[in-house]
Amino acid sequence: MEKIDAVITWVDGSEPNYKIKLEENLKNKKIINRQYTQANEIDFCVASIIKFAPFVRKIFIVTDKQKPKFSGIRHMVSLEKIEIIDHEEIFRDNLDCMPSFNIRSIDALLFKIKNLSDKFIYFNDDMFLIKETTKEDWFKDNKAVLTGSWAKTYNKHLIKTISHKIKNLLNIRPSFNAAQSKAANIVGFHNRYFKSFHCGRPQIKSVIKDFYDKNPQRLTNQIRYKFRDGRQYMPYSLCWHLLIKENLYVESSTNKLVEINKSQNLSAKKLEKILKSIDSKAEVKFLNIQDLNMAEPETQQVFQNWFIKKLNS
């Protein structure tokens, strides 16, 4: 049977030792509250993979001297598939770039996880499965199933190009889409790029490794930034465009995905209404809920109660 693994990147920014390390390297202390805190989303991300992607062989959690407690789910699912990977393992050939607090640097090195299957699915901890998936939802006939849509590249969008440059000058958080567009440009797509949304992203390790074997300086330049930088590309998008170039992909509609943005602005009742509407949509298998760590406790509890019910069904 073909092996397919899952990889999740995660840190708990409130953990004392991590917080000290972060503050020693961080100029803008306000970022700590926004970007590195969490609301135990990792529990539900892991549990959703175990329950709704039973074909997954291993779940690698890439972190920095930490280990999730899984106190909210260990009584509901088996945790035997989980393996904790420290940043030191993937940065083993580039220890001078540590510590790294930059997801775009860390992502670029995921292919170095020891014993990782050639085909794997990359998740952030705020991405969840809410219905059973099969291998064919992620890979078909040795091709990756890409959930997204085509968009005009930033170099063809004057306003977006100017906006991206201004963000770089003002040190504003780099654009998610601009980094995908940059990845497409690297591969040779200069007019349009395949835009990813916030759900699990199938990757092929050998394709990534082959690119970096041929372009080692590209990797060195990518991982030297300890925090997100506008000069970086999106690593998983780089893989996607390499797959597209080699016709190793299948396009998938975004109707299987629901994204809930800015959940910190949602009341408990509003979120409950949104989640009920998701239940009525048979085609939806993927859910992303952003900024749950910043939502009110009552709003967080609504999500947790809803998800626990799914796990127990």
C-alpha cells in the first residue's frame, strides 16, 4: 500500500522558554499576541486527520522544543500515528539559521523530515477535515489534487505590485498571495499563478528535493529570514507550480472548502450559525478557521463543542 503522511507545523507562543527566545529576536513585540499564540487548534487538526483521513500513515508535527498535550482529544482518538519533529532536525544542515520563527523558512525544509513519505499532505494547525476523505481527495493517478483557482500574477497587477513594495518598505506582514505569485514566477509562470486557499496541501517530496538539489542557493536564501519577509516565496506553492509544469496535478474545485476569516470578530451565536450552515452542505470536507486564538472564550467553546460532536459521531 502506498504511503501518505501528514505534516503539521505548530508552536505554542505562550510557552515560557519559547516566549523568551521569541522576544530576544523580535523587534515588534505586538506580533507575539497575534501570530504565535494558539487555542489548542492542534488538537482538533490532529484528531480530524486521524478520524477523517484514516489512510494517513504518520502525522509529523514540526515544532520547536515543544510537544502538544492533546488533553482535549486523547480520550477520543488514538495518538499512535503522531511523531514530533524538532526544528533542529530539518535545519540540521543549516543550524546557523536557527532559531527560526518564520513559517516560510520552516516550510521550505519539510522535505528533510526523516522517513517522510514521498507523497504527503501539509497542514497548518487551523486547517481541519470535517468529513471522511480518501486518498483520491489528495492524489489521483500519481498526480496531486490542488484545491484553488488561477489568478493573475502580481507582476501583471500594477496596483498589487505597488502594494507589495509598500508593505516591504513599511515592514507590514508580507502578503500570502504575493508569496504564491513569487513561487509561480520562479518556476516560469509569469502571467498567472494557481492560488491556494487554506486547506491541506498535497506535496511530492522528490519533486521538491530535486528542485533544491539543482538550485541550492534558492533554499539558502529562503531560510535565512528568521521572520516572514516580502522577498520570500511560498514553499508549498513552489511545489505546486513545479507539479503543474510537469503535468503532475489535478485541479479541484474550492466548493469542498469553507474558510472562516477573522473569527475574533464573531460572536458565539454568529459562529454557531455559520457552523450549522456548514453541516447542511454535503460537499464540504475542509474547514479553515482563522484567528480562533483571538476570539472570545464563548466563541472558542462553540467551535470546540461543534467539533467534538463531529469526532464522536
